[in-house]
Amino acid sequence: MRYLVATDGSSQGDDAVAYAATRAAAFDAQLEIVHVLTSRTRSVDGEAVLEDELEETETGEAVLERARSIAREAVGPSEGELQVSTQLLTGRPAHAIADYAAEIGADAIFTGHRGLSSKREKIVGSVAKGVVDEADVPVTVVR
């Protein structure tokens, strides 16, 4: 069994990672933690250029390393060895998450109810909603 959890490094993402880790441990499933890098552009002399991809990649890797630690802490030593892998994805988050889940044959997806955007705290975020709409497997939205 293979579970995928998406995180953006927010507290809701952390909660989704911890929850997914406990489910993975309970069902002896492998846990794949993903973070999606989105291309950001800025205007330089009237032309659109990509911001520093190296900096974004380093930040994404830090998010994944922190998420790996959160997963291991959530399970603790008494639950046995949790199989965890991580992957940086690129593109539009909902598409990237759903496509990657299909690619690896994930049995379920976990995501936070909303991420770094704090505009509407009580409403499911656009990424979570997009994953629910696009995924071919069950999606658990963690609040």
C-alpha cells in the first residue's frame, strides 16, 4: 500500500503529514511526501523571467526534510519503521499532486484543508479542492 501526502510547509500541511504518517504506520503503507514548486515570474526590463529556481528548490527540499521529521515524530519508535520517501514536484499544485499519485499508484492522498493562503480560513482551499476533483483515489482533507 502507498499513501501520498502533499505539504506546503504550513501548519495545516504539517497536520496532514502527521495524520498520513499515523495511517501509513497503522496499515503498513509506504508514505510518499510531496511538495510542489510553482514557477514564479517577475518583470525585468519589461520581460517576464523566472525567479531563482535554485533558491526555490532549496526551500522545497527544506520543507520535505521538515515533513519527514514530522512524520517520524508522529509515528514514534513504538510503531515500528515507517517507510518514507519524498519528492519535489513542479507545476500547478492540484494537477501535479493528482498526476503524481496516479503515476506512483498511490492508494490514497492526504492534504491540508488550506495552506499558506489565509484569506478564507473556514473554506477548503483551492489546492485541496482541486486534488479532490482530479484524483482517481480517495482524498482525505485534514483540518
